[in-house]
Amino acid sequence: MKSRNEILFEKSQRVIPGGVNSPVRAFRSVGGTPVFFARGSGPYVWDADDRRYIDYVGSWGPLVLGHAHPQVVKAVQEAAARGLSFGAPTESELEMAEWITHCLPSMQQVRLVSSGTEATMTAIRLARGFTGRPKIVKFEGCYHGHADSLLVKAGSGALTLGQPSSAGVPAEITAHTIVLDYNDATMLEAAFKAQGDKIAAVIVEPVAGNMNLVKPGKEFLAALRELCTRYGAVLIFDEVMTGFRVGLQGAQGLFGITPDLTTLGKVIGGGMPVGAFGGRRDIMQSIAPLGPVYQAGTLSGNPVAVAAGLATLKLVQAPGFFERLSANTTMLVERLQATARDAGIAFSAQSVGGMFGVYFRAQPPETYAQVMESDKAAFNRFYHSLLAEGIYFAPSAYEAGFVSAAHGDAQIEATITAAKIAFGKLTIT
């Protein structure tokens, strides 16, 4: 007898390409039938068959408080009762902008949009318009949304499907995109020496999370800042994933590096579609209606979405919030490593704030090439074993995981129990 998940997936494939509305959800990387979710609460989600899972995806990062937090839900309900959309300024979007600029001093001005892709796409356009230069630098394995010029050796779902670039993107559009190795300061300096007067911006995930979790080297981030300053390029931190995830001041606060522009998403929407870009006042003055760089959006600053984001941002500023979140995430990865070690499995894990990565290799990767050395087949077996035990990890070896404030000792203990079973299966050949 087919499960409800299987029935829904069969029906979905008739009317939705691949049966999903975002590629990584299709389970093509790990195999099997995607899980269709019906509801969530705290650290848990329930699928269409009413099976419960401990969730380490959290809608791919936004749900730092867990699912259906009562204060967030209340804020959304109250905002919806006042009106779903106005297409005009509201006091709530001003309040969100003030919160963001207060927490992230590098963002002297900010504009709200509806997604991380929209934020990064516009930040690139703004950097080009401000500098009058054509070229941008990105790093292999880093994903910055699906704007055409950024779909060159990208991470996230593009890696999962084995297609790090996309059809439908003319070569002329990507001709001005320079792709370098993440964590390679020497290669970055060489690129600036060769084409520094043509480079408008460098865009980077300060903690890579779309080729699994890869930490930046201190010298790499320092080189980014110094070279952009020296050559007059705009340094863009894509903090769509790390913003209010790894700390109250994001990765830029954690590492003490000040970007020129920052893009945000995920957590600032609290589970609703909100993105933002912002930075130096002189750069932001180039955006319409003040300057010649155009950007617009009917649903930008949507009051219902902003209400969810504001409620979330207020809660994450509670004293000790990120210390507790980081401690629980560290506990999870350390116990996973110890469990794998006891089972004799080549495995490593690491975390930054509420983000974590697991890898079937002896040491955590520092580069895209090292990420690709991980044992993908072992991950897939591990993944399905965890899923059978009610643990929901991202269905890809190339995605970071997320712990929420709702996860605690009981959820971590249950995860380690499931991991022992999974690692035990891997030792059976």
C-alpha cells in the first residue's frame, strides 16, 4: 500500500516540474520519495502520513526559533487582520529597517525585498552602477540565488543535481563573472592584479553554507577586505544564511570584517518571504529613486511577512540567545563525531552558531575540492537511516544543517541514538 507521501509525489509530478517547487526538495541526490510536510511545532515536523521528525532543516535556515513559535504566529495573525498587502510604505517596514541597521552597523541604509535571490541580484547591480565597472568575483561552490550572472559553478541545488551551471544563461551574461577558489587568498590577489580596474564587486558567503558548511580562513576574509579597499571594489557579504543565524551581528560581527554591502534573508522573515540588501550610505544613494540603479517590488516590505520577521528579530536579541544556540549546535556535532569514531567511520562535523555541517571524510573541508572528496554514497545511506528513525536532515550532502532554539537535550539525545544505528549500518558491507 502506498504512503500518502508517495501518492502526493506521483500527483505532483503531473502538474509541477519534478513534482517540487525547488530542485533540492526532489530527493534526486539521496534517492527515494520526498517527504511532504503537513505541520510543524518547535523542533518537530509531521509528514502527510502523520509521522513525526526532529527537523534540522528549519525551512533551510529561517526558523531559528523553531516551527510555529507562538509569538511569531500571533504577530502574523494580527498583521493579516489589518491587511495582507498595501504596495505602499508602512510603519512596520521602517521598524524592521531600524532593527537591522542597529544590529548591523555596516548597513547604514537598507531596502527590503522578497527573497535572498532578489537581494543578491540587486546588490550586484548596485555595485556595478556605483563603480561603473562590469566584472564581479564569486567563489566556486557558493550559491547566491538564481540570477543569471551568478549561476556559474554555484552551490546548493545546482551541486545536488550535479549541474553547477544552468542552461538558459547566455555566455555573454556570465562573461563578466570571475570564479575563484573559496579560501584561496593568493588566487584572489592575482585576479585583482590582472583585472582590478574592471572588478565592481566581490560577493561571498562569509561562511559557506551551500556546498555544505565551509568555514572561512582568517587570512581569506582579511584579504577580501584589503583588496576590495585597495582596488575600489565593493565587498558584498551574502549573509542570507548567516544573518542572525551565527550571531546577532552575523558573520561580519563574528569575524570582525566590515563589508560594503550585505544581503539578508531567511531569519529576517521568520519563515515568511523577506529579503534585504543594504550597506554604506554613499552606495545606497545610487538606488532609485535617489540614483540611477533601478529596483522595485510590489510585495517588498509586505506587512504580514515583516511582522513575522520583526517578531523573530526581537526574540533573538534576548540575552544569551546565541550562546545557547551555539552551545547546543556544538554539542550535536561533537557527539556525532564521537559516535562515528566509536563506530570506526571516516566522518567529521563542525558548526558556526546555529549552522552545522557533516561530512564523510576524516577532516572538515576547507575548499570546494575537499567538499567533493566526501563519500556521497555513505551520506545517502546515513541520511535514509536517520529518516527511518525520525530525524530529518537536508536531503543532500552539499547543504548545511540548522539547529533552532527549540532543540534541546532530548532532541540531541534522540538524534545521537539514531546516528548510532545509522553508523552501525555503514559498517556492514
